[in-house]
Amino acid sequence: MKKPSRPIRIADLLSHTSGMRNDPQGAMRDLYHTMDHTLADAVKEFAKEPLEFEPGTHWLYSNPGIATLGRIIEVVFGQSYESSSRRACLQPLQMNDTFFYPPADKLDRIAIVYMPKDGKLVRAGGDILGGDPAAYRTGAKYSAPEFGLFSTAEDLSHFVKMILNHGMWKEPAFSHC
């Protein structure tokens, strides 16, 4: 494995120009189905994989790159990615129906994933992101910053409104006269 000419930067991770490939390889090949490693352990393994290209030189969507950003957030905030996300994003946006690991009283509201097979729709099995969708990631260790949230249309509308309003979700409590 050749050492890159410069370190991967946070901007590279955010813009998918890190050189990290999209799907984990090696020891983490099955991670997205088994969800059996912590984010910290997964990112350590991602760092061992060769880059597809020099950081900053090309674009390639990278799930491990997003996971690495999640791990950086854990280290900076000193708490799990799930807790940091809840405190910094989900709570301020009042996204109260958004979870990495949905509680039992919300499971009956989650749509099961179906896939086409032989011209019919069949329930997806354990070979999709997150494993068996009917298991709702029960017992999972991996938070999956790159795909791991369960949410509702209402909660997602809060996030989209914040993006469309350049970082503001609700109008300030006062108005200009």
C-alpha cells in the first residue's frame, strides 16, 4: 500500500474526494450486513485499506469516508456518534422520531424493505444495508453514520427546511421592525 502524498483532510471526507472506496473490504466486508463492530473499530479497519486515488484529486462516493467523519465527531465530542448527533442536530431540529436504534414502541411504524425478484416484490433479506430489515438492527454495534437513521417524513422535513434556509430551521423569535 502506497502512502498518499498528503493526509486525508476533513474537507476531502465531506466532498468524497478522500480516495477511500465506497464499500468496505477486508475484515469489514460484511460490516454493513452484520453491524457487529463499533464505529471506532470499523474506522481503524477502513484506514488499513488502500486508497483508490490521491486525496483531493478525484471524486468517488465513500461510505467509509462518511463513517470516518462520524468517528471524528465521536472523538471531538467525547461521546458516541449517536449521542453527539442527537444533541447537536436531532434535538435542536425537534427530530423526535429519528433514531439509529429505534425503540420497541416505534417498530410497528417502520416500513419493511421489499426488493424485486422474478417480477414480484419480496421482502428483503439480510444482504441489504443494515442486515435483515425485520430485525431493525437489534443487537447492532455499528451506528452507520453513512446510512443508519430511521426517520419520518415530518422529521426529515425539519432537516430539509434547515438546509433550504441556509442553516436556520425556524424563524428567530423576534422580527425586525
